[in-house]
Amino acid sequence: MMDEAELIKAILENSDRYAELVTCYYVGLIIHCERLVGDRDEAEDIAQEAFVKAYLQLERFDPSRARFSTWLYRIATNLAIDYLRVHKRKVEVEDIETLTETTMPTFLEDEEKLTIRNAVAELQPLEYRRAIEAYYWYGKSYQQIADEAGVPINTVRTWLRRAKLQLKEKLS
Amino acid sequence: MKKTIEQRLLSARPESQHGHAEFVARTVNAVRTAQTNETFEQLDRKTGITKKERFMLKLKRTARILLIGGAALAISGATYAAADHYVLKWHYGSTSMCTIEPESCVKPTPAVIVGKDEKSSVPADWKIGQWGISAKSTGQYHLQYSVSSENKIYFTSAELSLAQPACDLTKNQSGSGRGGFFWITRYPADGTMDTSPLSVKDEVALLDSSGHKDLYKKIGNYYYYLMTPQTACTAIFGRPATDAENAAGPLWSKTIQALTDLLATFTPSS
């Protein structure tokens, strides 16, 4: 993938290229929004609105001052906070910045990517691997994964939790 | 800061697994629509056209309706891009089938949708001329719908993606006495509905307060309304659905199912 600043420059000349940025960030952004508003459908709406807003203001974005992802997540977070305010709901989040960091993709060396992918491929039982790939790589919701596997949604949550524990051990 | 497992997983996402295109297509379409709206607003400032006039102009320009056998699906108020149009063709017989073909495949034939309803006795004189669509009876139980070349029924690939959540909502609307047709329409969140003096936001508040929250869904900058056949019939024709129209219930639910299935597998060619 080309450098982010170059890609943004290319997008300003050809809006079709924006799909590349959306593809790169939408999974993490939807998860981030879902954790803030507690609803997958609303999270997808908010993430989409954030992408639209970011695009409309892209000319004003300065890649030398911040990463695109930081800026995009900030827009989405503000939209989520607006949503919670309108619906008179509160979210128990001690530190939004920390929450943001956990779902924001960052640069990894190819070697590290390979290590993580291999660790995922080795997850046992197979359901753990499938759940991790579906949720973090394909961008599916808990409900979608549960429906496809024919199991209750809490089983999917358990698979993911245990899979992450396995990965933590493998990657530590 | 040390990276969490989640952050590392998201950062290591293989490009080959970026195949979940539905959200991306929907978002890119929303971006295009937002761009178009911006352009409209820029033009409006030059021409002095009012917001209401602009909205009505857009509605008139882009109103479209899809008649499928005994069912009708309308998506209106949409601003479609100049390219990337598809035509949805519906065949109903012993096997229900729905196909989508690029615009180039159906030119220059003016009739783009043909529906065959083997059981319904829906009258052929539906007051659908207002949409620029005509229907004629081709036999005792056969209806053929056609549309003039000026009023082709087009869906953009992105609109198909957008229509999917609204179609999912219809699953809650099935049941006896609800057959005939249904109507999905979308309105810009800041627009005014053509059939109501209320703003869309007021309309949504009204639906909320009257316990009909499931009749709409906000997706991006648009509200999608789902009308039951009865409601839609009153809205379109100014009268409740007839028994004959209600009798087409199974066809209606089959239509929705086929369309939903189709939308689930549809990948824009872009």
C-alpha cells in the first residue's frame, strides 16, 4: 500500500480511491463505535457518517500534523458522543483515548504481521481461529458470526475471549 | 504505548481478507451522494432556488418505482450517479428468479421489467401512470409491466446495498392481510417529505410517539421508511388495498425474500 499522505493526495484527485482508506479502517472503526454506543447498527451508521465527514473535509487535513486514523477516530468519537447525548445515554468509559487506541490499526513491520497471522492460524480449536478472522479481519458482528456458526452469541464472545488469551500467550 | 492484542490483530489484517465489500460500497455511495448534495447546494446558491424547490426537483428527477409481479417497490428521493446503473429484472413463475443486468445489456429495449403473476388477479389499471409506468394484462392471469425509455427503472449498485437494511425490516412486516406490495422510500434527513407538511424529523418523532419506530431506519444521511402495503396503498392511490391486492401476500413475501437474498450476494462491479 502506498504512503498514506500520497494516497490522500490521490483521493483528492480521484474520489474512487477513497474506498482504499475505508477498507483499511472500517473494521476497527465500527468496533470502536460499537463499544461507545453499545449497538452494532448504530455503530455502522456512525462509522459511515465519520467517513463521509472526513472525506468532505479531506482538503483541510494535514498529514504532517496527524495520522488520518487519529483524525477519523476523533470525528467518529465526537459523533458517538453526540448520539449518546441525543439519546440521553451514558457510557462507562474511563478513558476514551485508551479505548480508541485498542481498535486503531497501526503500522507493523511485515515480519510482525506474519507472526500474528501465523499465531491466528495455529489457534485451537478451529472455531477460535474462525471467530478471530471473522470479527477482526472480515468485520462481522458477534451476531453474524453466531448465526453462521449456529451458536448463541455468548458462545462467540467466549471463543473470542479465549482466542485472545491464547494469542496473548503465543505473542508475548 | 504497548499494542494490545486487538490492535495487533487489526493491524495485521491481510489484504486478501478485505472482501467484506457491503459496508465499503455503502460508504463510498454515501460519499458520492454527499458530494452531489454539495454540488446542488453550490448550484442553488447561484440560481437562488429554494431548499424546498430543490428537494422537489430532486424527487421528481429521481422518483422510481419497481413493480414486481403483484408487488411494488419504490425507492424515491435518491440522487443517482450518472454511471454504474443496473436494471433489476424479475421473473416469477414456477421458479422465482431475480437477475440484475448492466444497463448496456437491456438497451435499446424500452421495457426493462417484466413480471408474470400466475395467481394474482391484480387489476391492470393500477393508477401508476403518475410514475410513468404502465401495466397491461397479457392474459387471464398474466400481467406485464413495462416502463417507457424515459422512465427506466434503475438502481445504482450502491443503492442496492443501501436498500438491504430496509428489506431486512420487512421481515417483521409479513403476515396475513399485508400482501400486495410495499414501498420503501428514503428522504434526506434535512429535507421535507412531499406528502406531508412535517419535516422528516417531525415525522420520525411522530412515528416514535405512536409506537411505529420499526417503520423507519436512519442510514447515513437518509431516513428509510417502510410502509406496509395498506399504508403504501393509501399513500400512493389514496385508498386502502383491495382484497385482490391483499391476496397477493405470498408473492409479496417471496419477492422480498428473493430481493433480500439477491442483495446479500450482490457485489458492485464498480
